Amino acid sequence: MAVGKEIRGKIKSVENTKKITKAMEMVAASKMRKAQERMRAARPYADKVRAVAANLAQANPEYKSPFQRTAGVDGRPAQAVGFIVVSTDKGLCGGLNTNVLRAVTQKMKDVQAAGGTIQAVAIGNKGYGFLNRIGANVVSHAVQLGDAPQLERLIGPVKVMLDAFVEGKLDAVHLCFTRFINTMKQEPVVEQLLPLGAERLATSAAEQAQHAWDYLYEPDPATVIDELITRYIEALVFQAVAENMASEQSARMVAMKAATDNAGNLIAELKLIYNKTRQAAITKELSEIVSGAAAV
């Protein structure tokens, strides 16, 4: 039964694959919970930094940070655009990277169609490889971030974009990542990071009433406000990376569960084929024995 032996080998191979995908599913489920906790823990810091920066900006309406200037020079459309692309270091997470990179590619095509130029910063190995393949101008990158985002590893690549924007080399900077909605849904996002919109640093009436006092600045208001807004922008990027990692583990868990279920279905089909083949071989042998006995 050469055919039966071959089917048994396939069944054994698929069973081994099923064990691997099941283990990866359980690991991803464990990492997903930790990634979601880190993502939620990062939000209060970003909110507090935004509130402080907004209050300081309201207290000094005569000073406008360079991060808040209008896109382009003298209000013209943005011609030089930077992209901070957040992706994963590893694969096997469904269409997570494909969706966000497709959105990034479309946005880049729109900028180039309008006669603009692009620069890119890659956070994550998959995005870095993709940007190199399409010939994008990658000015900085950060890969192999591990399971937990580290702000000190993100500051360098982000500072490259911030410095270029302040110097006027870039008219706008977009942040591209996958936003975590829930375990079953992750949304690719391409949003404008710089210049900061008025809505990002807007203060509510309650916040204005709570902070209706002036401040003492050391060394001067411009330095303090710019430094706080820089911290706020870094917090936004860190939050995007944390959400992307939570999305990665959720997508990987769902993908590995689907792979495990498909392996189980394939094993059941192969066993059915094997049993049918074995039954047919036994029936054939019995028929040959009966025919031989009848001939004698």
C-alpha cells in the first residue's frame, strides 16, 4: 500500500504543523494581553503631556511653535512629505502589514502625483524591507524592537523627522500604523502628525478654568513649549508603536487559530481518504482470494 503510506506521511506532517500553530496561537494570546496592558498604560502619559502643552500654549498666544505652522511654506500645498511607517518585525500575522503598507503606498503615490517628494522612517523590519524594495528614500529606521516598545530606541528616528520639519525641509509628516480596535479588528491608519492641528492642542472650558493662571518659564517660554510639544509628539509615536504591537499579537493569534483549525480539517479529510483507500485495497485482496478459490 504505497498510496496509504504516502497519506500516513502527509497526516503526520500536518499533525506536526498543527502542534506548532497551536503553540504559536497560545504564545500570541499571552503576549496579546501584555501588549494591550502596555498600550493602555501609555495613554495617560500622552494625555497629560498634551494637556500641559495645550495649557502653556494657551497662556502664551503670542508664541507659535514651529510644529504648529501651516503645511507648506506660506500656506502652499505640502511638497516635501515625511512618513513614519510602523510595521512588525515578524510575519505570520495575517494581512496586518499588507493593509497598512497598501495605505502608505497609496498616500505616497498621491504625494508624488502632485509633484511632491517623500522621505520615510521605518519602524519595524517588514516596513523597512518594503520601503527599500519600492525605492523609497529611507532616512532612518529602527528594527528588532522586541515584544515591548522602548522609547529610547524610537527617539532617534523620530528626531530625524522633527529636525527636518523644523528646518523647513519637510512640509508635513504622516504617521502610519495599525490602530487596535479589538481582538478581531485592527484598522490601518495614515494620519497627519506634523504640523500639529489646532484640535490636538485645544483645551476644554473646564481645563481653561482649572489652569487660569500664568506660568514662570525657565529659560524662556519658547524653549519650554517646544520641548513639551516634542515630548508630546514622541508620546504619539510611542503610542502608535504600542497599538501596532497589540494589533500584531491579536492578528497573529487569529491567524494561528485559523491555521490550526484548517490543519484539523485537512487531517480529517486525509484520514477519510486513507480509510477509503485502505478499504478499497482490502476489498480488492478479498476479491482476488475469492476468485482464486473459485478457479481452483
